[in-house]
Amino acid sequence: MSLSRREFIRLMALASAAGLLPASSFAEKKSPSDPYEIPRFGNLRLLHITDTHAQLNPVYFREPNVNLGIGPALGQPPHLVGEALLKHFGIAPGSREAHAFSYLDFAAGAERFGTVGGFAYIKTLVDRLRAEAGDGNSLLLDGGDTWQGSGTAFWTRGMDMVGACNLLGVDVMTGHWEFTYRDEEVIRNIAEFKGDFVAQNVKVREEALFDYRFSDFAGFDEDAGLAFKPYVMKDVGGVKVAIIGQAFPYTPIANPQRFIPDWTFGIEDGRMQEIVDQVREDEKPALVVVLSHNGMDVDLKMASRVTGIDVIFGGHTHDGMPAPTLVENSGGKTLVTNAGSNGKFVGVMDLEVKDGKLSDFRYRLLPVFSNLIQPNAAMADYIAGVRAPYKAQLEEKLATAEELLYRRGNFNGTFDQVICDALLKVKEAQISLSPGFRWGTTVPPGQAITMDHVMDQTCITYPETYRREMSGADIKMILEDVCDNLFNPDPYVQQGGDMVRVGGLNYVCDPAAGMGERIQDMTLDDGTRIEAGKNYMVAGWATVGSQSPGEPIWETVATYLRDIKTVKIERLNTPKLKNVKGNPGISDYPFQI
């Protein structure tokens, strides 16, 4: 079972006294000019990136001020924000690390500390971390959501990121948004990837097995019906390491199944247990690692149910967690990590394996500050080459931000509001709906909003817009369904992501209520109450079912921004919240009941 916060702190203290962990991962160093100096420990090093969302260049990325934990997740990582998060993990307020891990004073921190990420900078850091570990003593793991999230990724169908990951030296990856390209593109990209793509929970439909289009693909296992290799064995510094892949389990629900009609997904923790047991018996690894795109809450539950896993390197929910969570199960303990998003962090886990099993570890989640790292020249040249054909289009200045524009949080962010307002105006609608995606970069106040930024916020393979009538009852049903996905107390019912963003619509939300009872008091911006039996003109985008008829959303947003010239959010359509008082997963939220 997952440890309580009090027990977690007690174990951390005991571990520190025993030399298992540093007392504080972010204690002041003797060499503050080199924040990437990590004392060597153990006999192998596992590096982890995830959810980079095709951000080849450095970006700004604000962490959430709302990441509510409901039920058993209340007050537990990752559902901590702001000062509660800093206190829990012992991070000094106002520090560079506080800026990286929290939303606090973000605009001022961005000006002071600069951008984060960028593959040329990640390359330099990764090369250094691998060199310090010694030749053959490290692996670089990629948790997925790598091929999607930028204009160049869209236009090259993810191939720009395959090339970048090959140059970076990624050894093993799994996926989620990778599956939003068409299946033949997914197979092509994996074939070009120089590392191993693993996913134990992706099967080929039985009816497709008889004449499977990709039967010659190297990762296909006809006997098991698996579309990809479920795991891979690696020798790391003389230690046998098994790495099992866990792709995003709800891909055909959260994204269009029409792109990947022959594949099924799912959590499949029963099969995960079978594979762990099989690998333990047949391969005799000293270390079993799961490279996951479940989302952290799902990983925590899986760790409590599946025995024999030493470490889960997780992704999907974009939670930058400075320390692992230790989860007990009937067979022992499992470490669960999550390494944020957008290239902002590199996770570093140093492990000591003795007598064929894990005996000790150290973990650091390193923020990648681009002004502290020299870019790798070869990667920088590669990125420039990838962007060259699209440079003029991407660098078009559409408008100027008069305030911080961000997406990340359970409810509307300011850039989400820009998208919703664009739909309202350009499509002449009463209400707009926009998906609660967690990717999308941040624009500090005073900076130009470029087409690059718009593509970062909207670039998917099903970007078409729509304008149609919906009844008040249908609108409520949509909001209730997404809200249950977000706040259902059972992690296995959650699908990740955040609440659907709205424009022109206001409502009250009770996250602690049951299905069908969370959304209340829906009104238009002018105060008119939404009636269940009345129709309203609604504009939106990113339909998962059939393709919508309208233009891509980035064209709608670009048209809007070119027209208004400057962006100042006059009204944020974020709901009033009930029953969240005292929840450490919310801070600086103006609308509470």
C-alpha cells in the first residue's frame, strides 16, 4: 500500500541516517556554480526523460497551482503545489529549484533563471552524466509523449524527434502520443529509432492477427499477440536489468482509435505480473524496471498490486517529483518516480546492486536550465536543420502577451482561455470547449506570441474545429464525464489530463462529489442559467470520434491573435470550487466556495 506522508518522512529520515538517501536532495552545495555535480554512487545509473512533447528548443514551462488529490490521494505526491510542495520535499523558497518545481512567482523567476530544456542542452547534460557513471554503466530511458507537441513534429510526422532521440542516445522508450500518428507511421518511426520500443500492454486484435499488416515488424510476437516487445534485457555495468514497457493504457479512448484500428491497450496489471514473474524466472535479472506512461496515480496503484518491480519510471501526468515515492506491496517495495515534462527535467537514479539484488539508491531530478549548460553543437545543428524549412512560419509574431500565458492545472489556464476566446469570436459561438491537455509551453508577459507558441499549444494530428448546437444537458454530460475522469478516487478509472477548458461558460465544481453531481450552477457569461432542454451554439476542436469539418485550431487561434494584437485576459472561465478548503493541491485560486 502507499505510505502515508508521516511514514514517508520517517522512512526518509531513517534512510538518510543509514546513508540510503541525502537528507535533502536540494541542500546548499559547496559548489553552487555547478548544480549538476552529483557524487558517484553505486554500480549503475539510470537516466529518465519523459513527456518532452517535441520541444527541441528551450522553453518556459509553469507548474500548476491546482493539482487536486481526492480521497486517498489527498495530500499525497503528486497532489501538492506551491509552498506545500516545497515544504514536503525540503526545497528552499525563492531558490532556483523552487522556480523549477513550483508555480510560485513564475514570471519573476523566469526572468531571473531563464528557459529550461532544449535537446542541445539535454544532450550535454546526459553526456556528462553518462561519462561520470563510466562507460557501459548507464541507460537513458524515455517515457514517451516525445513525437508530438510542436509544428515540426506534426509536419515531419514525428521523424524530427526520432532523429533527435537517436542523437541523444535514448536506449529504451515506450509511448502514448506516439500512437496518434497512423499505425504505418508508428511502425516506420519505431523502425528508424535506434533504441528499443517496449510495451507489454499493446496487443493485436484477434480478428487482425489472421492477416496482420505488420507481421514482418521485428517487435511483433504472433504467439503472444503483442504488437511490440514487452521488455528488453540490458547489461549495465555487469548488472542484468530488465526493462518492461507500459504504454498509455487508455490511448484508444483518449485519442482516435481510427489511427490505430488493430491495436488494443489497457492497464493489464495481471499480464504485467505474469511478465515480471516470467522475467525473474527465465532471465534472472538483478533489477526489474518498468518504463511507464500510466500517470503517477496509476503507477502508485500498480506498484501496490504487482510484486517484483524494483523501480517504476513514470510519465503522462507531467508531475515533476523531486523524490521517489516508496510503495509497499505483498512482495516488498517499489520506488515510483515521475520526471515532469517538456524537457524540463532529467531524472538520475544511481543504484547499488549487490548479491543479485537492489541494495541502495540515490535519486535526483535535475532541472535543465539552459543558461547553465553549453549546448551540444551536433544537436544544435540538427535542430536548426529540422526547423529550417518552417522557420519563417514558426517565427511569425502574432501578438504580444500582456500577462503570463500558461497551461497546466486542473482548470483553465490563461493560454487555454486564449484558445477558448478565439473559438468564441472566430466561430461566433456562445460556448467554446477545449481539451484539458497538460502540454503546451508558457509565454512570459511582454514577449511576442509566435506561431511556434500556438503550435506548441494546439499541434495534434486531429486538430479540426467544429461549430454545432448542443443542448444544456449534453454540455453538462461532457463536463461530468471529464470531471469523473479527473477526480474519480480510483486511479484505474482516471485517464490523466485535466478538466475540459471552457469559454463563455461558468459553473460550480465539487471535485469530492460523485459521478453526475460534480457540475452545478452552469451559466453563460452574462449570468443566464444554462437550461438542460435548450440548445446553445458551441465551438470546439480535437474530436476523438469522427473527423470534424473545420479548419485546424491553430489557424483559428492565429486569426484571432493577428486581429487583437495584444493579449490581456479579461475573464478566466475557471469554475468556482466546493469542498477543497485545506487541500494542499490548490493554491492562489480565486474562486472557492
